[in-house]
Amino acid sequence: MKNLVFPMTVLTASLFVIGCGVSKKQYAGLQSDYSKLQTEHSQLTKQYQDGQLQLAEGRTRIKSLEDQLASERQNNADLRSAYAALQKTLDNSINQNSQGNINISKLVDEINASNKYIKHLVETKNKSDSLNLVLTNNLTRSLSREELQEVDVQVLKGVVYISLADNMLYKSGSYEINDRADQTLSKIAKIIQDYRDYEVLIEGNTDTDPISKPNIRNNWDLSTLRASSVVQALQNKYGVDPKRLTAGGRGEYNPIADNTTAMGKQRNRRTQIIITPKLDQFMELIDKAPETTEVPSAQ
């Protein structure tokens, strides 16, 4: 882009200096060249802006993939530990079988059942991680560049966190949602509607500055009222099933930055939309865990 400045300046100066000493045809040609350079400059400027937006989207997707990779590494470590424990159980059982204290056939069946259960857990987790990745990508793609500056989307330990700045959502010092937040909330609501098997927790957070408003006793009240406002907007304006929604406030007691600075306080004043798989589905998986026979100690 900078390389275009010099030719355009030279061409402009040329037109000014020799404008009176050239023919109309030459002058028209110079004007045409100048117009082409202006057009190319505008096109390059737009390409640069588009590239910056694509770069921001790419960084968001890379962060999601890095989080997923870290989760998978932890999952592999857990599986190795589970395998080592099962192997130890088998070794102990084989040693005791020589004394007639255990039925090897039954133990093998139990080990096979345990391996099958672990495989099912891994498949379920991989499916959940994939859905979370698609969810975050769909959301970040739907948000504008301006919205991405005030909305932070992360996947932590299998849960999607959407953090929204308070100055984007609410009127100053209030729990009423402002008009500017409608478009962003509508995009988030569409993602929530697309993933109907997920629960949604709306969590309000504040800084440490005390609140002095009628009918609002403290930051606990303010954070809870703000979360409730978002829940009711998702239900009443965007049709999200209220059975999936929970509103909660954490006041000033869940900071992510230092409350001694203005920037830290700004980061702490946030509302989080937390999207997570339904808890009862995981409880069902736990209930399906195979029972194992206690291995008697060697005499």
C-alpha cells in the first residue's frame, strides 16, 4: 500500500507541473492513469482490511484447536493410567489364580467390559469436543469484527464460554439491556437454538466498586439481575426454551484481572454465557460403568 503513495504523488505533481505544456490527449491519458492508480489503491486497501479480518478469525480457530489438543493429551494420559491399573489387576489375578483364589475367565470378561466402557467414554468426549469446536467456529464467523472486540469465545475443559463486556450489554450502572446488544444476542441465541442438547448458564460478574442504586443492595444483586435480564431476553425475544436456561450472579468474587486498575475492573465487569452438555447424560454414563470383582489379597 505504501508503494502506491509515491507513484500517485509523482503523477499528481506531473499533472500540475506540465499540465499547461501537454496536449489534451496526453493530459487525458495522465488523468486515466491517475484514476487507475486510485482504483488499485482502493482495491488494495479493501484486500488489506479483509485480510486482517481473516487473520483474526484464523487466530480464534487456532486457539480452539490448541485447547482441543491439550484436552486430548490429557485424555490420552488418563487412558494410559487406566490401562496400567487394569494390567496391574490382571497380573495380581494371574498370580493368585495359581492358588485357586480367582476365576481368570471372569476377570477377563470384566477387563473387556471395562475397556469397552472406556472406549465409549472416549467416543462420547470426542463427539462433545467436535461439537464444541463447530459451535465456536459458527459463532465467531457470525460475529462482526466490531463485535469480536467485545465478545470473547473460549472452550475450557469441554465447556464453551462466551464472555460479553458490560458496556456492550447494559445501560451504564444498570441491569437493563441496551439496544446495541440486540444484534449480538440474536446471533448467540441462534447458536443456542441449534444445539438443543446443551444447557445454558448465564453468569453475571462485577468489579469491586460498590453499587449505589435504589433497590440494588450490592454487587451480588447487580450481577444476578444482569444475568436474569439476559436469560429473559433469550427466552422472550429469541424463543430459547427457559428449561435450558439458568441465571446466576457471582458479584465481585470471580475476577479474571486485578481490580486495582481501570483496565482490570473493565475486564471483570462481564456477563458469561456458558454452554455445556446436559449433566444427566454424563450421570447416565457413570451409572453404566461395569462392576468389578474385588481381587482377594494373596495369603
